[in-house]
Amino acid sequence: MSHPDPYGSTEPRGWDRPAPALPWPETDLEPGPWQRPAPGPDAFGADAGAYARQAERETYADPYPGGPWPAGGPPPGGRGPRGDDRPDDEFPTAQIAPVRDEPTGHLPEVRDEPAPEPPSGRRSKGRRRASAERPPTTAPRASKAGRNLPAAIGVGVGLGAAIVVPLFFFLPAFLAVLAAAVAIGIWEMARAVRRSGAHPPLVPLVAGGVIMIGLAWFAGPDALCLGLLVTVLGTMIWRLGDGPGNYQRDLTAATLIVVYVPFLAGFAALLAAAPDDGHLRVLVTLVAVVLSDTGGYAAGVAFGKRPMAPKISPKKSWEGFAGSVTAAAVGSALLLWLLFDVAPWWGALFGVAISCAAVLGDLAESMIKRDLGVKDMSNLLPGHGGLMDRLDSILFAVPTAYLLLAVFVPVVG
């Protein structure tokens, strides 16, 4: 049996025409709160108004079921739902469950209490009371040179003894000390340049550097240059095993290390290999470098105001450079006159040249370290940093000394 068409009427249709009642019931829809049934018994004899009041009690819960009541005492109808005599807007947040302490049901009380003080008679951690016998401790001041001066002096004296003692008592031991210094310097340089992404092969560099020192000692300057070429070539061949990635960068870094450390240090072996007075040639060179560093440090600390190269080494000043040149010139003039019978003005010229070369070597390594973003090449020597931080001045000074002494004091034999 089909339902009759609700729009089958012949009356005209329009927007103001009331919607006709559907002939079938809509049992799927539940009446909303706006469609409450009128109070009275339903089909089962129950009071429909009771259901509505029960739903209202469940929807609008009493915010104060167990007290305390707001100001003015309990409402006239007692505590209960909003169906009593209280106005509808008295408790607008009635549907939000309040936070209460479980035992009493009251809102928790917030108290501002001061922080507990430490027990009397005990000090806080890291402090102690100062008295006449125990003055307050203060942090140690850093030296104006930026390093631990006592440790630097002690390490410098130890390095000087390690060089001078074999130089005068057993000359082949000086060769071993020089080869070990070259190997450590190559390791420090290779370790430092890795911060720029370059990875020069360490094994051929160390082996070639030690061989270059031996060639300079036994065969002279021509063999030293030949050793430089062989070391660079061997490094190129060794690096081929790691593939073509970053080959040019690694080879450039390796070439810099070979020239900077073992090739320049080879001139110290050439100085020491001179017959009869090789140890004296090395001595006057080292003394000139030490005088240059000491004079520059003293003058820079006392009078340094105008920076010499602020972008490379901010601590170096023109006053310190003047002190370096003066100390090296005076000391070298006296030393060369006593040891080699060279006129004092030639000795002073030797000292000036050695001082300038030492300062340039120091600035060159400072520029390399600043470019690599490191403060010291390593922390091998307390108060100095790495071994290369002490060899930087000497490496530039020994070739200069070799050339000048070859003119001022010709090698006999």
C-alpha cells in the first residue's frame, strides 16, 4: 500500500504556504529541549513533567552541592538545580566541574610562603666566610700576553735544553730531535687543516718530512729540494687511493704542509751540518729568535698601544716590534762578534733580518690559524699551545740565517 501524495492538493503552492503534515511519524528524531512535552501523564501513566525536571537537574548541576554558599547564604529554595527560586544567571559556570580537595570538597587554598632558609651555621655551596686569617678568594688574573707565563717559561727552558744539549754534546741526537719535531709539526698541521674539510694523507707526509731532514743533513740543499719534490709526488700517488673526491683540496693542503714544515726546517739541518761550527750557527740563530720574542713581549706589555696587524694578531703592536728588532740586533751584534769575529754592524744587520723573519713567521701562522678558526695548533705544550706555535718563528728564521751566514761566515771546506 503506497502512501498518498502530500502535495496532491489542488491548492496553489507558495513560500508562505504552511508545510503540510507528513502522514507517517518520524520516529528517528528525538524531541530537543525546545520541544518539551507538556506536563501530564503519558501513554504509560508517567508524568512527562517529571522527566523534564529530571533532565534539567542533570544538565544544570549545583555548583555548591556541599557548600560553602555564596555571600547572602543559601538560596530560598535550598540548594538544588536551577529549578528553585534562584535566577538563571546566578551561576553561569554551573556546567564546569570545580576543582576541590577530595576530603572536604572545598576549593584548594593557595598560600604565599617564603622559600625555606638554609640552616643556621651552614654556608651555601661553593662559598666560605672571609676573615683576617682567611681573606676572600679572587679569580686569578690572566697575563696581559694572554697565556700562563710561568708555564710558558718552564716549557721554553725545557725545549731549549732539548735542543742545546745534544747540539753541543752529541750532534746526531740533534738530528733525531729535529726529525721528531718535524713529525709532530706535520701531525699538528694535518689535524688543524681538517677543520676546513681537507684531509691530507698523514703517512706520506710524515715519512717524506723525516727523509727530507736526513737528505739535508747528509747531502746538502740540492738533496733537500729533491726531497721536497719526491714527497709531493708521493703524496699525490698515495692520495689517488681515496678516489677523486676533494683531490685538489687535499693535495693543496698537503703541499702547504710539506713546504711550511719539513722544507723550512731542513735549513736547520743545513746549518747544523756545517763542518766545525755548525752548532754555533744554530746557536746564534736560536738566540736571535729568543731575543726577538723576549724583546717584543717586554716592549709590547710595557708600551704597546698601536696594533701592528689587528686583523691577524691583535696583541702585536708596533712598539713590541721595535723591541724585537732592538733586542735581536744588539744581541746578535755581540754574539757574532764574539763567536765568528764578524763586525758588529753586520751582526746587527743579521739580528734585524732574523727578527723581521721571526715576526713574519708568527704572523703567517696566526693568519693560518685565524683562517682555520683555531686558537692553537694543539694543546701539547702548556702555556704555548702546540709545537707549531713555537716553531712558527724559527721556521722562517732558519732559511734567513742560512743565507746570511753563508755570506758573513763562509763555510770552510
